[in-house]
Amino acid sequence: MSNVVRSFADALALALPTAPTPTNPANDNVRRRLEDFRSALTTVDHTVTPAVDPGSLPAEAQAWLQSAIDGAQGTPGIVTAARNAATAGSWYQIYESGPASGHSGPEPHEVLTGGMFAAQMIGFRGLVTSDTLLAGLFLLGPGLHYPLHQHPATEIYFGVSGEICIQHGLDGEPQALGPGDVSLTPSNRLHALTVGTSPVLLLYCWLGELGGRQWWWRQDSDGHWYRDAYERTARASWERTASEAVPADVLARH
């Protein structure tokens, strides 16, 4: 399994320096930040390989994955790495349905149940263990909208199959990310994802504060903004731990 992870990390590290960055504004200084990810990918300790329980996809998601793999585009190294990782990885559903926090009413993330899956290559639950880097595959179903949210980790997405629109900031114009493109989301940058009519397969990486609190933003009928905080429980499910009106100073920054 470590050979699959090594090939995954090497292929992504090689692709990052020259990949187009169509979703980021020029002042994001993407190239410098991508070097941090390239360095992290090339210095992973591949000797720490825990036993990982196999995880399979539901039938509908398996069909999405097969479609995405069949339509994968990019360099031979990226396509091969994605295909091998998709087979070797332990897939899991990112958001579960059902009560998570004792709050009344549906949780916002429940609209994503059954539409988002991941197979972690490197990280807490990866084929290779790391507490400083998360990396793997991210599968999103057709028509999915992942609403405005933010997290402490810095994140990159590298397109392998399908097209996804990424919005940066509260009033940002969504920009398309396709195969061979890379998008960088700085720490605590408000962002949203929207998938078109075809499933999307991405390679993802996180650096920084990996286990921090996520904030999900929502707007009421009067135009006021609120946000809900979610944190991982010991069971790996998401629990809402706070809700508040978005402070004026925070709103002004986004």
C-alpha cells in the first residue's frame, strides 16, 4: 500500500508547480503556498503504515467513481495515481445523517449526506499515517452544492475528472476548476463548491490546523448572516458546538 501512496504523493507534487490556478485571485500568492504542499508531499514518512479497515462505496457512489475514473484526464502519472488510489483506498462518507448535536431542526450538512466521499492516502485515517498532512481522493456527486464554510487548515484541490465551481469569499464569483487545475483555499477563507451534471473527482491536501473547528454560514430571509460551528467527535461524526450571528468585523473581512 505504501507504494500506492508514494506514487500518489510524487505525482501530485510533480504536477503542482505548473498547474493552472483559475479559481484564485492574483493576490493569493498561490505558487509560494503550493511549494509548501509540494515539500510536505515529498517528505512524508512512508514507513508508518497502520492497518486500515476496508471501506466500500454505496452502489450509486461507486457508479460515480467509475464514471470519474473512466473520464480521468491529466498526465499519465496523475491518472495512474488516481486510479490506483481509488482501488487501494478505504472510502468513507464525509457527512452522516441523523442527530448529531441535540439541536432542534435539521443540521445543514445533512443536505450533503450521500453526496461526498473520501479515501485518505495520508493522514489520521490514511494508508500512511501523518499528523501534519492530510491527502487523498475526494468524490462529489452530480448537482451537489457545498455551501459557504471555512476551516483553519489551508486546502488544495487538484482536478482529475469533471468540473466544479469554487467560490472564494462572500461575494466572490464562482470559477470553474477542471482536470489538471489546482485551487488553493487559505486558512479560514470562506468558500463554497458547486458540482455540475457529472461527478467530480479531486485530489485534496490539507496543511496547518487539521482538526480545527469548521464554521458554516447561512443567511436568513431578512439578509442577516449567521454561522454554525462544527467539530469532529470521537466517533468521527460532526457535532454542532456553537451558533451565532456573524460578528460585524468578521463579516467585513469576507
